Amino acid sequence: MISFKEFLKHFLSIFFTYRCHVCKNSCDFGVVLCGDCKEKLRKAVHKPELVQDTIGNFNIYTMSSYDDFTSDIVKIIKYRPSKRLAKILAEICAEKADLKNFLQADDVIIPVPMHEKRLEERGFNQAWVLAEIYAERVGCHFSPAIVRSRFTKPQASCSESERTTNLDNAFCLNPDIIKTAFKGKRLIVVDDVATTGTTLQKSIEPLKELEAREIIALVVSHSYKKYRA
Ligand SMILES: [Zn+2]
């Protein structure tokens, strides 16, 4: 006997063709990433590796190589936008990058925040989706400890000179956090991608007063061309 869910699936597939968000091949009802693309993504994700940090005094770790398949996925998540694809990416990263080994139970995972105005346009913050799923899979803390204090232009649409000042004072500590709870802990700031590293650098600034043991950044993809030796 076919379930109602199965019936609905067949019924809807008569009228709609579902396509993989990446390669556009037709897929089963409700599938956003086909089997081939999922496999390709799984192959592209590796354990976190240190990225050469050109401007900040903190370490950035990436889970895929420069300009890899993951960069395309990150762009599709952002510009389509697709929260479901963000969740799939987060699950694959947590598993393939072996985050259970990289992170510790006492670590605090903090997403790079998105301004309310942009959140309304897009419907979700991809950094939040990634951070929340990593924390769930690893069993460590999740905290929206940083918030946006003002609206800014997207870094991607800034000129070279604008990029360095566009995010000045754009982040602050979330007034709802208990500051002492962060003392001595390792803070992991999560974003989808690091390009120049400015967004990470500026978002990490307000965390410095929390007296954490260490602050690092963890991204899916990056645009730095060299790895630190
Ligand atoms: Zn595909």
C-alpha cells in the first residue's frame, strides 16, 4: 500500500521536474543535490587545514582546497538561496572533515552574523546553519555571541580600498551573552568562505574582551592561494 507521502511525491513529479541545484540534472522529488554532485562534494571536503592568514593575528582553517567544487556550492547556497543545500553541506563537512576530532566538547562555535535586513531578504544565515549543525554533530556549545551593529554593503561589491573600511565597527558582542562563560574557552568563528579574511577579522574583534583561551576561524572554502608551511 502506497503511503500518502509517496502518493504526493509521484503526483507532484507529474507536474514539476526537480533539478539538482548544481548540475541541473533531473532529480527525485524534493532532492536539491543529485547523487553525483553529493559524491563530488564529499570528495572535495577534507580535514581542517590551516590557511595562510594575510591580515589577521588568528588562524583560519578550511575544509576544502582553494577554488574547489565547494566554492560553487557556497555561491549557490548564497545566491539561489538554498537553506536545504546549506544543511547538506554542513552535514557533509561535519562528517568528512571529522569535526568530532578537530573540535572539543568545551569549544564554543560562533557564526559570523548577518544583518536583520539581509536576513529578511535571504531567509537564513548560511554561517548560522553551518555552525548550528557542526555544534550538534560534535556536541559542543553554540552561541550567537556576535551581532551586527550596522548594515553594510556586501564585501563582494566593494572596491579594493572600500573593503578594508566597509566593516569597521560593524560587529559587536551580543548583549544577551554572559561574558564570563567564555573565559578560558576556545572560540570557533564559523563562516562559509574566507576571501580576504576581512569579515572574519572584523567579526572576531569584539570577542577579544572575553578572555578566551584561543580564537580561530573555520570555513568551508577560501580564496587564499597558499597554505602556511
Ligand atoms: Zn548534480
